[in-house]
Amino acid sequence: MKVLCVCGFGMGSSLILKMSVETAMKELGVSCEVEHTAAGTMEGMKYDLLVAAEDLREHLSDKDNVVIVSSIVKVADIKESIREYLKI
């Protein structure tokens, strides 16, 4: 599974989210490759799951494979959101 973590500008927050998602996926036992970028540069990128913070909800509303998280550092919350999305 390919996961893309996005933030508004592609700076540090998407990298922090990437690390949190990697930890959450490992704890869930899901094998994946995780990348990060800015929301404005993600067009054309291939991914199975997109993970983003709450501030990008409207920007990503046209996508159906998105998990929106309330915190980019709370691994337990991220893990639960991904678990619900994947139905595992």
C-alpha cells in the first residue's frame, strides 16, 4: 500500500505526519510505503491512501481515499482513524 501524507506547504508538518503514520501502520501490521508532500504538489502522484490534517479537509473533499486526522503527532488517534478507514 502506498500512503501519501500532505500538509499545506510541504514543510515539516507533512514529515512529522509521515513518521506518525509509519508508526501507526507498523502497529496495525500493515505493510506500506509512506511519502510526504505539500497539498499543492500532490496532483499526479499515485497513492492508495491520503492522510492529512483537519485544515485540509475542504481542499481534499473531492477525494474518496482520504483519512483526515485531528493531530499529526497523536499516533493512537491516527492509528484509530486509519483502522476505521481500512476496516481492520
